[in-house]
Amino acid sequence: MADDPTTPSNPADEPWQERWQAFCAQLERTAQTVLASAPPGELHRAEGLRYVGRIARHALQRFIEERDPAAPVLGGLPKLGGDNPDYVYTGATISPDYEYRLTGTLGDATYLGFGSYSGEVGTEEGLRLSGYLDGADLESDPDGRFEVIISATEQEKNWLPMTSETTQLMVRELLLDRREQRSAALEIETRSGQDTASPFLPEGYAARLDDAGRYVEGAIAQFLDWSSHLASRPNHVGPLDPELAAGAQGDPHTHYYGGYFQVANDEALVIRFTPPQCEYWNLQLCNHWLESLDRPQHRVSINHHNAQRRPGGEVVVVVSQQPPPATQAPLNWLDAAGHDQGCMFFRQVGTPDPCSPVCRVVNRKELNGS
């Protein structure tokens, strides 16, 4: 006698249900870890729980909805690990079992980089760069149209290499004026042009829930270590610890500096530096969880394009919760957006000689003499 399809199945026979419960338990464990490590104040705690939700949303999208490398989907990336507010980040799941064609039309990006990666943040291996194509080496037609081949086999031009362990693509676009500049239009397909997604299977769903849960727990744990390390030396900006950077390799042409601000309402952090000759630099604020602070509502970053400079090229940046008083000398204000503490990142791209900023905390009344 055939089984009645309307008869409910035994939950004990459904591995995906058990995995869903395990995924929810991982979220709760992660949320409790975040709350236990939060700085004092309801703002930091609320942002911490929002952060867990954001990473969970990304994990479900990436590991379940957009997991299949046979039918790649370009999607945005979350605020994670000190995301740069000047960058548009795009990613996709890929595999060396396929060759891909990434096509597009150049927008107004000042800098464009294509990276293939293996491993994953939040794991012992970490996120590892497996291939890179600099936008400066990209060949395009007079109308700005281009085609990039992503493969493990070398190509004649516009080639982004993969290794036998590559799992993901990441594209970085630098837009110096996000309100006015156009992002590149990008599309990806398998080189055969016959993208065929695998059918949805309960068994596969269960395994992908495991991957999503591990990602949430592991990624957040990794970057909690970053926050803790940076917060141990407040009001300082210096080269990012190599051991931290090794777990989340980024753009190979970028020097990454990290820091932490801690200012009371009547204080300001003054940061001075003379930028080197380089393609791009920026200084940005993040919350304690390494999420870039919200823009355009607040000015939370500054770069080589919009910074005011003093004679000799020095840049003076003020980080505070209130605007600094008017002064004759130019001050570049970064709005802490109600935060009394948080992380900072300083990027310098395309220079052999990066600079180290000098920082000091002052009373806001003293800024007239800065």
C-alpha cells in the first residue's frame, strides 16, 4: 500500500528540522557571546544584536539561496570586518570545476579590483586570496565594456585565476562620491552559458544550514577578537596585527591600519598625518562590532578626494560626538554618530611607504588651537 502523501512525516526522520533547531541554537549562543562582550550602554548592546541578525541574514542568503556555483549570483556583502563605506562590495559563489564569464560596463569607479578567494572567515584556515585582477590591468572597449574570464586555466587577457580550493569571488569598487558616481554594471555566468541550478533537496538544505550556522558563529567570533585587540589600545591607529589580517585577506595593494576611538561627550580625538603619494587613502569610523557607521546621515569617513589639507599636506582629523568649533586652520570632522567608542580603519592603497598617524585626546575647547 502506497504511503499517503497527506500523512505528516515523523520529525525524527527529517534531518533538516534538527539542523534548523541547531542553527537557531547557534544564533542564540552567538547573541549571548556578543552581549557578554559589549561595551557599557544600550546602544552597543542593541547594535550587537542587530549585527547578529545582519550576519545571519547574509549567511542564509549566501549558503542556501546563492550557494550553487553552477548558477552563480552576484550579491552584496554585509557590514563586516571594517567594511569600507567608499567601496561597493559584490560577491558570488564560484568553483574551479567551472569557468566563468564576468561582463560589465565600467561606471565611475576610481579603483576596481577582482579577487578570488578560498577558505572562510571564522575558520582556522581563514579567508585566503587565490587570485587577483587589478582594474588598472583591465582591458575594455571605448565604451567601457569588458569581459573577465575566471578560471583555473590561464587566459590571454582579463584573467582572474582560481586555484583548486577557490570558493568565492569578491569585487571592490571605489566610489569617492557615492551620491553622484555610478557603480559598474556586472553580470556573471558559466562560460558555457548554460547555468543550471541544482534542484532543492531537503538533505542539501540540512547541510547548508550547518554551513550557515558555522559561518555566523565563526565570523562573529573572529571579528570579536579584532574588536577586543583594537580596544586594548584606545585612541591609537597603527598597522593591523599580521595575525589578525591573515585570517581575512583583502586587497593585496592595500596597507591596512586599525585603531579604536574612546571619547566622552566633551572630548575629541585629534588624528594627524601627512599622507604619502598613493592611489587612495581613507580613514573611517566603525562601531565596536566593526560595522562602518551609517552614511550619508553622518560623515563617518574621509579620503584623499575630500580631505582639507594644511600647508605641507598635513591632514588633521577630529573624531567627536559634537561638531568642533570653527577654527582658522582646516579640521576634518568625523561624526561619531552618538558613539562614545568604536573601531577605526585607515587604508592606504598603492604606496610603498605608508604613514602612521599621531593621535591625542583633547577637550573640545582646546580645538581652537589644533
